[in-house]
Amino acid sequence: MDTTVFVPVDDATGAAAPDATPAVRARALTKTYGRGQAQVHALDGVDVDFDAGRFTAIMGPSGSGKSTLMHLLAGLDSATSGQAFLGSTDVTALGDKALTRLRRDRVGFVFQQFNLLPMFTAEQNITLPVELAGGSVDRAWFDTLVTTLGLSQRLTHRPSELSGGQQQRVAIARALIAQPEVVFADEPTGNLDSRAGVEVLSFLRRSVRELGRTVIMVTHDPTAAAYADRVVLIADGRIAGEISDPTPEAVLAGLDALRSLEAPVAGTAADGGTRAGA
Ligand SMILES: Nc1ncnc2c1ncn2[C@@H]1O[C@H](COP(=O)(O)OP(=O)(O)OP(=O)(O)O)[C@@H](O)[C@H]1O
Ligand SMILES: [Mg+2]
């Protein structure tokens, strides 16, 4: 079945400009969990490019493979087959040591579940990656992050003493503190009220427009996605289309088109539950 909507991604190289190495690329990337009856194809041959200096949103139904794709691209999890590139580095070919270095020095990751360390304060959680890497924290940048993210009054609190939105903002500061090449953010505004959400999104967009960073963000929110330069749609572990210069309306229409393509097809009811989600 052709599941392409909007601007089709119609060749193996995606839409990247031929003269620049994309910041991030996936080639025939697959991730399969489990075996036999319980097998889940979380990613089923993904080809996609993310240009440097752009803000991309990834959208798709729950269970469609968004987090899996981000984890593989950032070297946090191993692929079943295919390749993931960060710049010209084939992440899937790296050994443990090189992977640790890559994760530490070249990518920032905001996890869907924050992953803060409970015994450390907010400030320690933010600065720890830099300190573990033996670097020194850029205090001016730290102050910019903390002020922009509204964390100045919360730096001495531990995660258990912070609201979900505050923990999310600490996780965002931690991902940005080392000024990584690429920031991956998995639903960074999922726990924020609309005002805090707008601040985070504006900040991410500014870091792309003004500081030339590359940001790849998963979101379920069409308004959040409209802050990006481009939306990549994913369904059933495959790239299903993309939207350039998205507006909330265009994103909603794209998601509707995806949903109609995903309507149950006769004969597939047996595994229809694997990807159904909240
Ligand atoms: N460790 C795992 N073991 C088995 N199956 C997994 C594992 N992690 C993810 N999956 C399955 O892979 C598929 C893709 O999961 P993934 O977390 O990437 O989805 P998602 O698009 O991020 O969903 P959501 O929007 O709910 O966060 C799902 O069917 C999920 O159940
Ligand atoms: Mg997810």
C-alpha cells in the first residue's frame, strides 16, 4: 500500500541538497523487537535526511516508531539493519567507546521520560554531562539556558521536588548545555503548560535560526510542530510523508491523511493491536 502523503519522499536520498552533508541520515534503517508471534517491526526500512541548521518535527501515531528512530539516530540503541549517520559518521558501525564519546560530545537528547538523576539537584543534572566529559561549564550559556527555561529558582531542588514541566525543562537544559551538533527532543513540551511550551519552542527555534543548531523534535501537537521548518510523518515504522513550512492546519490535514491511510485493512486484524496506542 502506498502510504505517502503530501510531498512524497520518493527516492533513497530524501530531499537533501546535494551539496551539503545532512546533519543526520537514516538509510534502510530497521529495528525489530522480539521474535516469532511477538515480533514488532518498530522501524521498517527508514530513509530520511535531516539538514543541518534546520528544525524538524517528527509526527505520527503512538507506537509508529518515533522514539525508536530518534534513539537509533543518536546512537542510544542499536539497529537491526541499515545505517544511521551523524554527519559523515556511521553511528551503526561504532563500537562502545566511540558511541559513548559521540553521545557525550555530539548529540543532546531530551528523553520522553526525562531520565534525570534523582540524587542530584537540577543544577547538577544540567551540568553533569559537561563535567563527566572533563569539560568546564560555560557559565554565560548556563545562565541563558536557566533564565530562558525559567529554572533560576529551582536549581537546588532534586527531581522529586520539581513538577513534571520543571523536570522537562531541566532535561532540555541538560541536552543543550554542551552546545551539541544535533539536539534530539522527544516530546519536549508534552508536560508543559502552553506558556512554558511556547518559551521552549521559541527557544529551540531561535537556537536553530540564530545559532545554526540542528533540532529534531518529536511532538503530538500540531501547534508545536508548526514551530519547525519541516514535519516528517511516520506511520508503522516507515516515513509516510513530509510537510515543508508547516502551519498547524497543514499538520492537522497531514495527520488526518495518515489516519485515513491507517484505517484497518481486511485481513490484518490479527496484528492490528501491536501499534494501537493512546
Ligand atoms: N524495548 C522494546 N521491546 C519491544 N517492543 C518495543 C520496545 N520499544 C518499543 N517497542 C515497540 O516498538 C514500536 C515503536 O515504539 P516507539 O516507542 O518508537 O513509538 P512512538 O512512536 O515513540 O510512540 P509514542 O508516541 O507512544 O511515544 C511500538 O510498537 C512499541 O511497542
Ligand atoms: Mg515515543
